[in-house]
Amino acid sequence: MSKNQTAFQERVDKSLNDDFLRKALVAAQEKLRNGKKEQSEILGNWENWRKRAEQIRQHTIENLDSYLEQFALNAEKQGAKVFFATDKTEAVEYIKSLAIQKKAKSIVKSKSMVSEEIHLNQALESAGIEVVETDLGEYIIQLAKETPSHIIVPAIHKTKEQVAELFSKVAGEELPADPQELAKFARKVLREKFLQADIGVSGANFAVAESGSIVLFSNEGNARLTTTLPKTHVVTMGMERIVPNWEALDSLLSLLPRSATGQKITSYVTGVTGPKRVGDVDGPEEMHIVIIDNGRLKILGTEYQDILHCIRCGACLNHCPVYRHIGGHAYGSVYPGPIGSVLTPLLNGLDEWKELPYASSLCGACSETCPVGIPLDNYLVKLRRDVVETGRASKLEKIAFQAFGFATGNPSFYKLGVNMADSALKPFAKGERYLVKAPFVLKNWTKVKDLPMPPKLSFRQWWAKEGEKQDGR
Amino acid sequence: MADREQFLKRIADRLGRDRRHNVELPEFQENPWDEMYANYAEEDYLNLFIENLTALTGNALKVTNPTELSQTIEGIIKKENVKTAILWKEKRLEELSLQQALTEKGVFVKVWDSALAETELVGFAEQADIGFTFAEMGLAETGSVLLYNQGDLGRSVSLLPRVYAAILRKEDIKPRVTSALKQIREKHQTIGLPSLINLITGPSRSADIEMSLSIGVHGPGTVYVIVLDY
């Protein structure tokens, strides 16, 4: 068993024993799923919308070199500086040296998954710069020194009491465990940070090629503050975030908030086209756009290419029975849930992440709900195939399948095994019907769920005894 | 530093073809939104706009003459305990004599004049009780308003005060975001886009603590849209 696999199982165990987490996940999933269902019904024609979004994503990724070029040229025409970064080191170094050059003391950030991917905060903090996450959920987990456990609701694993404790430390006085009061406190503290910050770092939900604009979706308004108050605005974006033109944004804008939280639209949809112009009063003087590859290139041209269609709505997390049980941290990766189980091994290699494709029941709920039609469950199966074909499968799994192959290939041995199964497994059973602590290869199964006992009679035995009676009826 | 052309060439190589330039999205013959709101009249858009904004705890107030507008503004001042206000320097707001209306009711008003210093305007907006802007378009399906920010139309006016009020003409309420995106695209193709565009839908909100709704996290916690029906 690899070191990482042990860690994975430890993380899963930890999550399974966290009662609050499990309840919170069930409630959140239900709320978000119902919201999506309701809003997709109100919108109507969901499959047509979805098909259109998929067509646009597919066309864009198939022509990504052209659209990235258009986007960069148009953004530069509006006065933005565009930097292409092959990997996390290049991206981080560019932003860090910019921050040093600007003599930045403090940086405010609005939500960006790709900045988590490149570990931007740690790099900037190591250069002695204060980095403040301003999305309420991200702020909470930054104070707790944790990582997001959901793409859309990053602090879903935290209770209001835990949040109150974290905020009370900042306040220097005891704050009540009341979400509205806590949000009010965060507004006050973070508003000061916004007013003082030298640089604002945002992500990009979409980047419009025809005008060189960045489009940001936010509910709290922190993305607007990040792109308005500091003198320098830095955008971190994965290289696949492109949309060809403003009208093509329609289906994506119509599907993303509905799929994510069951909202018709986020409170704010903000289009940023370059830094402020002559005559503008507020807005940043400089805008830097960092376009990041960091493992995406090698997915292009493979059978997994469609994973780059993802618009980071999190719907697959909200529909996944495995995510519901183990939560985001158990995955150990920046992107959790089905999208994480596929994307992480593709971005960072199977060596370190080969157990993620197995963190799925292959029920297909993820593929069914995906607004851009990514065949996630199909990809999970393919990745498992890759794990086996490249000799990365665990020894245990290999032995189990060899034994299975031998048994099923030898009728007399198979018969013996089937007939003995009931009595052999009896010591591990709970009552007559379920196995709760199975031995050997079945151990990993019964750790998380009970396994029905094999029937007392095999089908062949039963047929010999009962079959003829039935037949003669 | 990554060389741009190399970066793009590698993408083309992975896709197994030559580099492409200036690709355009093919025109689609049919769109999922083609049949939507086919039987709606202007009045229906207004009602849908009000319904959707109200559902988000926003306030949509229809006025049919200048007296009603004045009364509505007085009502907002009282309800929200407004002492200071910041306004876009905008022709349509001037025509409505909004500044006078507020000043007469004892509100201290500053106008976002791009001749003034940033620190002065942002500093005032940050402390102001309410910010007033005009809206270019309203979207019925979502209860959104569309703003273009530039020059005298500062970003902070709709962002920093605790209350935000937009003034919208009834005829500018369109069915859905499709119309806004079309207008933005046309603007891009003709006069070009301003540095900032905002679609604002109700108050600032968050559900980050135990999925429980909090209003007014970073942006305004109270939003009014005054719809001019005259």
C-alpha cells in the first residue's frame, strides 16, 4: 500500500467519524441539488441549454491556441499585461516579483481555485506579504489554516461555533455564533483590508476572447472590491477559461449559477476590460493577467480532453454519494468530488493520485448532472484502467483479481468456493444476513459498508433441490 | 518566462494540427432561448422583474410621475435613515433633479465628478448611507440591472455604501440576460467597452456559514430599483 493510499484511508476514516460534517454534507447537498432541480425546471429546455454549453466549450478547447491569442492581444490593447505561465513556479514567480516590485505589504484575494492549485498564498507569505482571502468561506478556512472542502462552499465543514471562535480571536472579544452577526464582523474587518491593500488578486470565471475581458461571478461582492480598490489587479486563470465572445457567454452564464447553487444568476456578474482608463476615477492602475497551464496542456489531444470543459460549478460534488459521505478534505486534492477524482490525477499524475479514481461508486450521477456534459463516470473507469495497465494497481488488488481469475476459470474450484462461502464467512457476520468485518480483500469493503452474506445454497444447489418443483408447477 | 508563441504552438501540436488564428464561433441557427417569453408584453416583463427582485429581498418600486418619485425617495430616506448620499454625475439623474430632491430633504449629497480626486470620492462613498445610479437595462428573468462604469459613472457608487438604489426606465426592462450580452457585444463592436461592466442582482449575499443566508457581506445589504413608468 502506497504512503498516499494510507493517508487517503486515514482521511476517509476521519471524515466518516465526523458527525457534524456528515450531517452538514447531507443538508448542503440536498439544498443545492433541490435548488438546481427547481431552477432547471423553471428555465426549461435544460437539455438544449446543456447541449449548447457543451458545443461552445468543445469548440473553444478545440481552437484554444487561436482564442488564447485573440484574448491576449485584445486584453493588451486595453492596457492589461498578459503573462503565459507553463507551470506553478512560473506563475508564482511572476506574481511574487510583481508584488516585490510594487513594494506590496498586503494583498486581498477573491476566490480563485487555480491560485489554490499553484499555492500562491504560501509563496507570497514567505516573501513577507500579508495575503487576505476575502470570500467569507475562504476567510474562515484561512483563519483555521485549512483548505477548501467544496468548490462553491469552501467552509462547509465548519460549524458556526467554530467560526465564532476563529472570529473572536481576531476581534479580541467573544462573538456570538450567529451567521448574520459573524458575516457583519467579517465585512467590517475585510473592508479595512480592502482599503489598505496594494494588490487585488482575483480568478476568472470566464475570459472573453473578442474583447480581452475577464468575467467574474460573485455573490458577496468581494470580487468587485478586489478589482476596484487596490492599485494593481492580478488575474490568475487556467488557460481553458476562455469563451469566444459575449453572446457565447449566454448558455454558460445561464447554467453555472443554476447548477452551482440553484440561483438564476449570482448577485454580481462583473466584466473587467483592462485597468481604469483616462478619466476613470476608481479602479486599478495596472492589470496583470496570468494564464496558467500547470498540467492542462498534456490533457489536450487525449481521450480525457473534455475534462477541460469544466466550468467549476460543483454540481458533481453536490450529486455524488461518495462526496456526501467523505467530504472534500478526504480527497486530499485541491479539487474534490468527481471532478477532482478525474482532474487531479490528470493534472498531477497517477503516481500520487491513483486512489482517487476509486473514490466513486460509478453511479453516474456526476455525468448526468454536469451542465457541460463531461462523461465523468466514464473517465473514472478509464483512469482505473490506466492504473492497472501501467502496473500501478495495489498488490492486494492484483492478488484478488488473480484469485478471481483462477477461480472463475476453473469450474470445479469455483463450485467448491461458492458452496463454502457461507460457512467460511460466518464468523465475520452480524446476524444471519450481513458481513460487518470481513477478512482479507473484503476488509476494505466492509470498513465502509456491510456486505450481504452469501446465500446458504448456491444457485446450482438451490436449482437441484427446488428447480424441478417450480418447473413442474 | 514562457514564450507566448511557443506556449500556443504546443497547444496546436497537442491538438494534432497547425496553429490557428482568428477562429470565430460558428453561427447557431437555433438557440435555447428563442421561444422564451414569446407571449410577454412590456407590463409582464415589469411584473416578472419585480417578482424576481423581491424574491431576493430587493425592493422594486414603480413610479408613474415626478411626485411619486419624490415621495418614493422620501420614503427610502426615512426607512434607511439616510444622512449622506453619493450620486453618479449623469444626465438622466440630473433631469430627474435627484440631487435637489435629496438635498431638500436634508441629505448631504456628493456627486461623483471625475474632476475630483479618487481619495475624496472613494472615501465619501465608503461612508455614504446610499449610492444612486441610473441603470442601462433591467432583466426580468433575474431582477438584474446592467451598469457601465466609467468616468463620472464611478464603480464605488453601487458598491461601497450600505444601501444601493438604481433608477431604471420601464421600457429598458428586457426578458433576460441574452439582451444584455447582445448589447455589450454591440458596444464592443462599435464604441468599445468601458473598463467595467456590472450586472447587479439584489443585495450582496453569502451562505458560507452553515449554508445559512447572510445579507450585505461585502456589497450593499439593501437594494432598491425605482422603475420609471412615465
